[in-house]
Amino acid sequence: MKNTDPKQFAGVWLDSQHATIISNNPENESNEDGFGIQDKVTAQSYHGSKGEHASNNADQANTHQYFKSVASILLKFDSILIFGPGKSQEQFVNYLNEDSHFQNKKITVEAAKQLSTPQMIARVRDFFSAS
């Protein structure tokens, strides 16, 4: 079933250190159905000075910068699927909910294990084909 809706869709496989953005954007390296890897983001590790408090502050700053980088890529998409292992997806959705740019976007969160790149692309394609 071919989706003729001009809306832009993106899926984000996300854990605490890596994000892979998959979209139906014709600008990305895609296969014949239009879905492919748009971008990849890796969290940077900046370490604070010694001490637990400084380390926690550095971790929070790293996470904020990582989420900000991923969110900036997602701004042009109308519907977003966020999936991956652990709790990072929930934290990222909370981050997006605080950003007014994402108030009118449809955001769905799902748990997922580690997936290969073709599995990630298939998951995003299947999700948006069904909707």
C-alpha cells in the first residue's frame, strides 16, 4: 500500500549513546520504497571535574546536547516513531514534550531490542505503512 499523504515520517532507534534516524525523505540514501537512513547521532562524552556532583552535571549536559542534536533533525517530520532498548526513549519523549516545536507532532514510543540497520528500516516502514 503506497502512502500518498505528503506528510513526512521518521523513526528513531535510540539508546543512551546512539540514534539512527530513518525516514521516507527522498533526500536520504533509501531503497526503492523511500525509507532509509537519514542521519546518525552519537552522544558526546564530556567529563566534568572530579566528584560525583560534577560527574552528574556532566552526564545531564551530555544527555541534553545529545537529545537536542536528535530533535533538531526531527523538526521537519510530522509523525515520529521512537524505539529502542532501555529508558532512553521515555527520557527523549519527555525532552520533546518540553519543546513547543513538537506539540503538534504525532509521537509514538515502542520498546525494541538491538536491531540491524535493515531491521530498523523495516520496522519504521511497516509502522508507517500500517497507519
